Amino acid sequence: MFPKTVKSAARVAAVTAVFGVATVGGVGVANATSHLAPEEVYLTALDEEGIPYSSAYYAVATAYAVCGDFESGYDFYDIGLDFLSESSYSAYEAGFIIADAVTVYCPQYTYALPV
């Protein structure tokens, strides 16, 4: 078996690769529908990507929480790893949600998204 640190490093590397792919998709979808209200843009992108959420209220609250995390100094990967440990979202879904939230609600943190 691998030591715990090696497993963690491997997981971070895998998550990084998937998060990067997800962010490209999130930004593109949100920009394509920017004529809608922010909530519609955000939820439409999640719907089109097939990412489930329990309610529109919860999904939007999650987006605001993502922006709050960036404002508090957390980076993309910290927020993504939190998603993975506290939800049933896949790495792709978590990356997409984060990118979509940033694009729609706090574009000042777009620089923090992986390219």
C-alpha cells in the first residue's frame, strides 16, 4: 500500500486535472447565456451539464459560499477538495460548480481558476 501522503498527492493530481477541464466548460457555458439573470445563468449551466442540486436556493447559496471562500483567501483547489470531502459531487462536477459560480457571481476571482 502507498503511504497516506502519496495517496493524497495522487488524489490532488487527479483532482487538479479534472478541475481544470471542468473550469473551461463552466466559463464557456456561463458566458454564452449572459443575457439572463445571474441565477438563470448559473442554474442553466448546471442543468445543461447535468449537475444535480436539491433546490435552486441551495445551488445559488453554494455559489455565494464559493465566492465567500475566495474572498477569505482560499484557492480553487482548497475549495474543490472541500467539495469532494463534504458532498457527493465528482471532481468534474465540483470544478464546474466552482467555475460557474466564479464566472457568474464573482468574476473578480476568474484569475484564480486553472487555465
